[in-house]
Amino acid sequence: MAEETLKIFSFRRAGKERAGLCVGSQLFDLSWLLCEWPGTEDLELPDFPTVLHLIERGCFGREWLRELWRFACDGSLAESARLQEPVEFLPPITRPQKILCLGRNYAAHAQETGATVPEEPIFFAKAPSSLIGHEQPIRLPALSKRVDHEAELAFVIGKRAKGVPAEKAWDYVAGYTIVNDVTARDLQKADIDKARPWFRSKSFDTFCPCGPWIVPREEIPNPHSLNIELRVNGEVRQKANTADMIFKIPELVEYLSAHLTLEPGDIISTGTPEGISPLRPGDVVEVEIERIGVLRNPVAAESGPTAEAQPASHPKELG
Ligand code: MG
């Protein structure tokens, strides 16, 4: 039987951000396990490291995680590290230096918005302050009359990248996660019409649901063959495969790193397929990507009550 995939997430416990480890259907306190593990002695990690600390120190690959997990199981520490209570998920990287997104990276989506298919990557930024985690509510701002979902595969940068050629790009990818690139479509259209940047329509608070976790790169040998689906209240709105992306991850790393320096923990979201549609208060939106999981968020008015979020400690409940 194949070994189970180990995934890393961020959560809050007693008011503090911590790193978590998902093994099969179980969630564990990774920050606590690391305090017990002699394998971190030379790494100068803080007492309770975050996911970003681990990525910055290169403590993220599949083999590193498996070695840690074997130690946890052999030393009977796993049971003590198991999270019993409902888990408050945070975005897997809570404070990335950058969130960069690809625009029009699926031909059918470019066509549905009336845009042409690009000849080179179109990228833009979302404010890191727009990040929220799994199960946290998306708030619809009063300034917009139409807010859309956008299901996207995202990758997380594992080490500093500047001028990286496509053939070396995989070395700079720590792993994969899910982003919902929530967009105030009416404001975006008004800005495009006036040749203004897209930034404000992409960067409202709560407009970047991300998670629930990061799957290490080695666990997904080909991220360009994954089914991607978005559901609103259980109804399928977007359904595609990452094989349809126009610019693939190696080209994106080359292109982006030719322009700017990518830092560990930066989140790069690779664009959405066709099927965008508006969100309304009371909706529950789920993005599912094969081999990664399900990112689920309720939708609420800017200051209204939130739909009943269901914190889950059991990944099967996460889908
Ligand atoms: Mg997008």
C-alpha cells in the first residue's frame, strides 16, 4: 500500500498561529511535534514554528516530513499531537510577501470575459491582507454589485528565485494549494475600460480564500493533469482540468522571476477556467482540486451575519 500523503496547514490555537500536519484523515499539531524532535536542533527554528518558518528553512519536502512522521509514530508522540477539538484553519501561509495571480490563463475563460487569449502571461497582485483560511467567510463589499468566484490551482515558492530558467523551475516550488481568486467584476470591468490596474477589484478583505493545506511538490508529479471543480451550494459552476492552462508552472516561474524576485512563501495562483458566476450572501462556495482537497467558504454581506461555518477536525468532512 502506498504511504499516505502528508500535508501541511496553519491553524490557530490559544490565539497563536501554529503549523499542522494532515495525515490521511487525521490532523496533528506539527509545531508541538517539532519541539520534541531532535531533527530540528541545527535549524534555529523558533519554539513554535509556522509553516513559513519551515519553508524558509527548507523543512518541507516529502522525505523530511516522512522522517518526522516516523519519529512521531515510533516515539508514541503522534497520539499526544492529535488535534481533537475543531480546528480553526488559517491560510496555509498567513503572511506571504506576495500573492501573484495569472489572468486569462485558460482560453475558454478569456473568451467568456470577452478578452483575447494572451500571447504572454498576464500577471497581477492581490493584497496579502485579502487572505482568509478554509471555512472563514467571504465578505461581499457594499462598493461592488457583482462579486465572482474563481477556482484556481496555486503553487507556493520554496526558495528565493530570480532569473530562473523553466527547466530549473520545479526546484523552486514547495508545493500546491487552492485559491479562490474572488473578484469584484463590476469594478474590474470599470477599471479595464479606463486602462486602470485590476488591483482594487481583487484585493478587498476576504477576497483570497486559500487552503486548506499545502501538498508538497513531490506528492504531485504532474500538477498539469488535475481535475478542478467549483461548486456553489453544491451546484457545479466550474469544471475543468489544469491541463488546459495556457502557460504552465515552469514557464510562469521563468517569466515572473525574470521580472521580480520570488521569495519563500510567495503564493502564485495560476488562473481560473471558464464558468465564473456571482456570489450572494448565504452561499457556500467550494473549490475542489484532485489530489489536494476541498477549500470551502461561506459568503456573507459586508457586515451581516455569516452562514453557519462548520469547523472540522476530520478531513473527510472537508471532502
Ligand atoms: Mg483569477
